[in-house]
Amino acid sequence: MKIAVLGGSFDPIHEGHLQMAKQVLQRKLADEVWFMPAGRNPLKDRVVSDYEIRCKMVLSAIKPYRKMRCSTLESELPVPSYTITTVKELKKRYPEHDFYWIIGEDQAVQLDKWKDIDELKSLIRFIVFERADSDSSHNDDFIWIKDFNCPASSTKVRQGEFQWISKGVLHIVLEEGLYFDEILRHHVSKYRYEHSVAVAETAMHLARVHHVDVMKAYIASMMHDVCKEMDKQQMKQWMSVCFPEYMDMPEPVWHGWLAYEKLKRMGIYDKEICSAVYHHVLGDGKGTLDKIIYVADKSNPKRKHDITEEIKTAEKDLSAAMELIQINYQKRKAARDE
């Protein structure tokens, strides 16, 4: 059989990867496509998600396609993962197959950085996906697929564009709490990021105390202020379309509703997470997670005032802690006004 291998971090696998595999199969360039999650890509400096989780996402994404496989070969090979090592092992284990290697045009232009590239070219042929706007010169040794135009990328997904991943992969992302740190860094300032991380630490502690899903507390905390520093004009546009009934409310309270809308646009519809984000500003939510996020937002280590009493109260009674937070806030306000 002819086997086309698509290697990568797959952190996460997205629609672009699937479209590449589908085109290779549709053009009959291979009988099967094997997805090959890398143990660690020597050309990348970011820390990737756990190997087992990335494989789990690949298996979920390719489940509907009978001619796609997930190979865990690179988990058995030395780290870092060099393609030449992988190809030699593939040919050793499966001498009956002919192997091809799928890459994008961005990888093709840096093949000179790959380990033992000349030997690698003698062992396999590359299938290269060329961008629609490309003006690159073609290497006749490669098989070119022209005008590939899928805007999806793992970077975009890790910044919150979850529309490029399947429902199964999204379920794993939420289950494992993947990428929310990167999403937050992409949308807010360092100050707001550090505040949200402190909220998450407090919320997860309270979630454990009150037997609430800790991962939901983490996600709600990391997303609660994701729209707080949104461009003012964009905020007004979103509010006028999504929450026209609240347009007369002060702008500083808008970000909770906008973050709720952001969650929905990302495909996150979990009722507890969405409710906690929606209600966190005014503290008018009735659920346990609603109260946890409100308390954690108002009482976390990044606050300048002493939060010891508020946290101890919250560990016993969240509603009492919310009342205490309001009382202490009024006291501090009165002190400042004197």
C-alpha cells in the first residue's frame, strides 16, 4: 500500500489537517493517511500538550474516516523527533508499504534545516500543499497540491478560534482545560492575565471545598475577564447586537455579558461555566459555581486588601462570603471618602 504520513504536534488537530488528508485520498496519492503525532518537534520552542492527550484528539477527529490512522510510533523513538529516524523505522517495520510525507509549503521552504534531509529525500517523496497565493518555485522531486486554502491553524485554535476543531476535540479541550492560558494571554494585558490566574487559583480551591467541578471553575475563571480590555467600539457593537436591553448599564459591567457571548462563539455552551461568567460582575447568579467565581474575583491574592476573612467565610458559606465582600467593600469605600 501507499501510505501518506502527516506528522506534526497536532496541538490540536484541526480542520486544515483533515482537509489535507482528504485531498491526498481523493486524488488517490495514497491508500491511507497516517497521522503521526510528534514526541517533540525539534524546530518548535513552545511546550506542547501531553502526548497522550494529543493522540486522543487525533483519534477523535479521524474517527469518521476509515482510511485515516493514528500512529504512535514516535512515542517509542528518541526525543527530539527527527523525521529521518521515523521514516527509517517505518520502512523497517512495514517493508511492504511505500511511504510519502505530507508537508505544507511553509515546511517545504525550510527543509534544509531538517536532519539528514538528502538521505530523507532518497527514502520518501514529499507531498507539498501549496498556498493559494504562493509564488514559490516548484521542486520537481515533490508532489505538489496547488491552491490549498484553509485558514485553520493550531495557533488560531490555541488563541480561541475553536470553530476549526471537531466537537469531539472540543470536548477533550474542555475536559483537559487546554489552551485557556494562551487564549487569555492573547486577549488581555499582563496585569489582567495575572489577575485572572489568581482568580482561577482561588476558584479551584473553593471548588474542591464545595465539591464543584474544578476544571469548570478553572475555565470560567480564565474566561471571566477575557473581554474586559476589548476595544470600546467593538464592545458597543457586540452589546447592541447581543444585549441591547443592557446598553444603558455602565460600560464597566459589560464585560461579563460579552465574555458569555465569547464563550458561545467559541462553541462552549456548558450551562454552569456560561452562567458563572455571565453573572460574575453583579454577583446575581444563584448556582454554586456562580458564587465561587464572584467570590474568587473579589477575593484573591492579587487584591490589595486582606482577603483572609472572606476566604475563610467562603469555605463554609459562599452566600455569607458574598455578603461579607459587599460589607467590606462599603467600609473601604467609606474610608477612602473620609
